[in-house]
Amino acid sequence: MANILVVDDEMGIRELLSEILSDEGHVVDTAENAQQAREMRIAGLPDLVLLDIWMPDTDGVTLLKEWQRDGLLTMPVIMMSGHATIDTAVEATRIGALNFLEKPIALQKLLKAVQQGLSRGQEATRPVATHFARPNAPVEHATTASHGHGAGLATSAPTVMTAAAPLQAETPAFSLSFDLPLREARDAFERAYFEHHLAREGGSMTRVAEKTGLERTHLYRKLKQLGVEPSKLGKKNL
């Protein structure tokens, strides 16, 4: 889960991107202009920013330059536009933007760009563990304390670190009445089926699509038809 800031003057695009990314388990904030984006950047560091280029007060490229100049461009930024030229996209990349998405944004391109951006951000902030050995320092061995006569030094049994078993989402009991009309019975089964997979995958639409073999757009339509809310199911397992 990541904190993502969506900056776009078009309300429809803000709402659409917010819905898609929330369904993926991310926390999404939105800003309708550069001033709101400035305030949100100062208030906290987002893990990633989706930034529109053409906005009425200050365009996205200018805002990107400001963040770079002020040392605030410390998170991956993906530019968006439906009217930008290649020169504009190149300039944004030169300033520090990680990627450029052309509107209308294809769903798979959006999710791939976001995943790449978050991965890049994690690599940039991941601490590197460095161990420095003292020259000619004696090698220390753990020993067991023995006070008996003639006892010698013995290396202690190594400490075995075992990874905690992954939490498994509980599968709720499901019963289906054969007295229901076929359509109602089918809907009840599909609802339980998708809720089960959403709970197991923490609400991730990408993983559920892979598990169920459905194309994401079809999956969105199916869940909406069944009244299943992925974000709520994902939060139950956090």
C-alpha cells in the first residue's frame, strides 16, 4: 500500500484514478490545481505523484521545476497529458519526471507505470547495510558457559530465524439454497467467490484478475454488478 497524490484539474479524471488506485489498496489524495498540490507536498511526502501538465493556474512542468529547485522532488512523479508534445514530455523527463502517460490513459499502462514508480521509489529509499570488519580483529565465537572440571569451549547452537507463516484469509462458510432461482443462486455464488479471492489478495484487483482469469475491465464490471466493494474487503485483512 502506498500514498499516492493525483493532481489534475478535471474532476472526472481525479475521481477515476482515485477509484482505480484505491481498489489496488493504495491511499489516494487528490488536488485540483498546483497550489493544492504544493500544500499537500509540504504537509507530507507522497510515495508517488500523478501530475497533469495542463492546469489553469500553474502547469505541471512549472510545478515540477519548483519542486526540483526547492529540493522537494524526492518522490517519483508521473506526468499526464492529452495535449502535450514530445518536446514537453522530454523536458519533463529531463527535469526529473519518471514517466509520461498520454490521455486517455489505458488501465494497464497506468498500473504498470505506478508499479514501476513505486518500485523505483523503494529502491531509492532502501537503506544499504554495510559491515566494516576491524583489521586483524579476532573472530568471536558464541560459547556456552560451562563451569565443570575440564570443560572446554564449545560453539553454541546457531540461532535459527524462522519466518512467520503468512496470514491466510479465513474462508467464510458458504451455503447455497437450491430453492433459489438460477440467476439468484449464480449471483450468490459469484459474490462469495470474488469476496473470497479479494480477501485473500488484500483487495488487489491485479492479483484477483490473475487468480480468476478475468480481464481487469470485465472484473470491475462484474464486481459492480454484484455489489462487491474491493477496498472494504482489502481493509479487513490489514
